[in-house]
Amino acid sequence: MSDDRLIVALDVPNALEGLALAEKIGDAVDFYKIGLGMLTGGGLALANELKTEHGKKIFLDMKLFDIGATVENAVRGLAQFDLDFLTVHGDPHVVRAAQEGKGGKDMKILAVTILTSLDRADLDASCYKAGDVQDLVEERAAKALTAGADGVIASPREAAMIRALPEAEGKLIVTPGVRPAGAAKGDQKRIATPAQAIADGSDHIVVGRPIWTAADPRKAALDILAEMASPQAKQPNS
């Protein structure tokens, strides 16, 4: 079985392309993320097929946000797909509603702190309160975990900081915005390498574009897994 700390993001247009990519990667990867962009392209059907027919773990990245009752109902409906991870926004009322909605399922509710594609200028444009981005991530993470989140989504640059929070004991840290050395940043602004993310406290890393745009996606995934197992992944950044 593969190292499930690596989650491959199937950020392709539809379920057919997603399944084809998963088949190219084969047994090198056991954990896949399906996001909002594929929702109308058969994303839930793909999640179900990968889970039931291929034995894969599924992270459904919906980033749910609404009034409590709506979030609770949405999560209750999604819980029937036997998902492993589901994202919601880290606002405490959303987290509490999601936990109610999942009932007795093992699905982990992961709270989004601040999207890894955003920087301070983006937050200013969205009328977020003043302050350093990392400080805001830390505050949102602590509040979400206190509200009952099973873990948080945060950039690898904030992983060590969140891991040090007392509220984070026994909780998951899942980090998108991970790029192998030399890979293009794409639309991510707060990034780190796989080894850095693991060393700094991430339980799982999410990698998409550097794998699915590679000439050999399976080899790209295996190279990332090798980096995650390297000595550098055991040395936190100073």
C-alpha cells in the first residue's frame, strides 16, 4: 500500500479524465482529492467509483459555507458516499453544523483557514481584518479546532505554527500549495516543497498540477513520495 500522506488532486474537467489519470498512477497513490471544479463533471460518481471499485481514499474538497442548517443537511447527504475527508470553511458555526451533519460517520471534517492562493492584498480586497496572514490563519485554525473540526487546511508555511497550538493536539493538518523543487507556482502564493511540509508538521500534502501535467504522472508521484521519505522531511525549517 502506498504512503497515504500524499493526496493527488484530480483537478481535471470531468470524471472520465480523472479516472484515466488515476489509472495511469495506479497503485503508487491511494488517496485522491476531488474538488468543486469537477462537481458538475461527475465528481461524486468518480468519488464513489474510486472508493468502491478501486479501494482508494477520497478527499472531497467542497469548502462548504452557508447557514448552519444548510451545511448540516449538505454534509448529511455527502456522508452517504463514505468519504474520508470533507472541507468546510473554518467559521465556527459552519464547523459545528458539519459535525452534526456527518453523524456517526468516520469522515473527517477539515476546516479551511485562508486559501493558499490568497495574500494580504487579496484579504484587504475582501475586507478581512488587518493583520499578518499567518496570524489570521493561526487564529482561524484555533477557533475551528475548538468548534470541533477534525483538522485544518492550511498552507505548508503555517503547518509548524498550527502544529504548536494546544488545540491542534491529535488533529490533522492537510496542506495544499505543495510544489516539488523547481516546479511552477501556478496560482499558489504560499508554497513549500513536500519535504518541508512534512517536516513542519503536515499529516497530508495535496499535489495536483505537478503530477497531472507531467509526461509520466506515476513517476512524478513516486518522486514526490521519495522526497517525503527523505531525511529532509525529518528536519523542520528554522
